[in-house]
Amino acid sequence: MKEKILIYDDDEEILLLCKAILSRYEYVVETLSICENVLADIQIFKPDVILMDLWIPKIGGEKAIEIIKQNESAKQILVLVFSANSDIKEICKKVNADGYIEKPFSIKTLIETIEKHASTL
């Protein structure tokens, strides 16, 4: 079975699109529009990869990634920043994310980036 991917984004259309695309590539996908309970979500879903939007309600994607990377049982999970933010590269480094996918993205870029990073698992 392919990896489990957890996607956080407040845009329902992005979530539906990504789930449809990634499911076609046999990934198991869960989507959420809020990230304030990120550690509980991780415990329930047990993802291999997390795509985290930065502009997401409540605590925001940056804070959620920091929480993940500071938690002993979650920090090994591959986290990719998933955003249209023009400072995505700097934010990725700042929060210790494992990589990023810039929006807008192509299907090819989405799949290749996930496959490239997932191959290190």
C-alpha cells in the first residue's frame, strides 16, 4: 500500500482536487480544513506525509508545523509546506519543514514532489 497523506487546507476545492489526484496514484488521503488539533489528528490518521497550507484558520500552518517538529512522536513525519506564499522557501527552512509545494501546482509537480520525498521514508 502507498503512503498515507494528511492534507491541511482551508480551501475545500483544493482538498477535493488533491484527494482525487492522489487517490488515483493509490495514496491513502485524509483532508482537514483546520489544524488546531494537529497532534491528535496525527495520532488518529498516522500519516507518512503531511501537506500543510500556511494560511489556515486558528493557529496557522507555520505554528502547526512547529508543533509537529517539536513533538518526539511526530517529528519524523515528512511535512511539506503547501502554499502560494511568495516566501515559501524561507518559511520552509524557518519551521524545519522537509520541503514545499508551491501553489498553483501542476499534477506532475504534486506527484513528483511527494514521490521524491516519500522515497526517503
